[in-house]
Amino acid sequence: MSLSLPVLSLVETRVLATLVEKQRTVPDTYPLSINALAAGCNQKTSRNPVLELGEPEILQAIDSLKDLGLVSEVSGSRVARFAHNLERQLGVPSQSAALLTVLMLRGPQTAGELRLNCERLHKFADISSVEAFLEELAERADGALVLRLARLPGTREERWTHLLSGQPAAESPVAGTGKAAASEELADLKARVGALETEVAELKALLLAKGA
């Protein structure tokens, strides 16, 4: 590992994760211009929380990520374009990078949710393989990159969160076991719908880019 564990802001995690996501989902437009990066950061789908970042905020985050070696500017184009160095700088395989990316973009999730939400970045064979990579990230000798959260009352599965923004704040218990189970099922349904909406939006963007 070439740097100590970073403590990234919300904007920095959004910028970094968006670069990783777009490299895998729309490789024809990668590395990303600032406009494409802003559109990805501010998506209304597959993002929690939804943000409305301006170009100055994104450029400031890029500068910080450059200092950490996590982002680089690619030369040879009339328009400045940016690429990530997440796997190399953190010393993680592509499977782990996919998990970290989805955690940075969507917040804490169960292994099942991560498998579903990672599908376009990396297809995990089963939930056990997701859990194996999560355990590996949690037990790294160079410092844990994910944390298993305490199970909330009424929930059936433990959730995981990334640690690139430091230790997470304590969560409030969910009131009522029935509500918690229903909330979990609704979250899974929203994740499926969000994934489909994102795929449609990215296909439209790709068609527009090719037609320009």
C-alpha cells in the first residue's frame, strides 16, 4: 500500500466512486470530463445521498484526491479528463474495488444488496463470495477498509459500510420488527429499480455521445 488510509469527505468519496463506476459501466466515455463526472456525481438513481455538486466543489475534491494519488488527470485531449487509481493505491483487487465503490455511492448495505448492486461492476457468483471479499477488506493488515455494522433490531442481515471516510456514526434503532423487515424488502426493491434506471440513463447518455 502506497499511502496511509485516507479519510475522505462525502464529495471526495462521490467523485472517486463515480470514476470507478463509470470506468466499468460506460468505458467508451472513460476517463471522464468534468461535465461527465458532475453528471455521474449528481445522478438521482443509485446514489445515497443524492447530491447537487457544482464544478468548483468537484474540482476541489479532485485536487485532494490527486494529492493522495487516488485520481490523476489524463493528458492528450483538448478537454481535461480524469481517471482513478483506487485499486493500485489501496492495494485491492477489482472485486473489492467494486464493493467499496457501491458502498461509497449507496451507503451501508447487506451482502445480498451488495451482490445485486455490484452486478454491473463485477458479477459475484453468490453471496458467500461477496462475504469473503468483505471479510478480507475488514481484516487487512494495512488497515480495515470496511466494517460490519451491528444488526439493527428487527433486521435479518448485517450490513456493511466503508471506512474511507472514517468510523461511521452510531445508528438509531429501527422501531418495530415488522417495519424493519418491510423496510429491508422495500430497500431491495428500490435497489433493483435504481439499477435498471441507471442502466437506461447510461445507455441514453452513450447514444447521445456517439451522435454528437
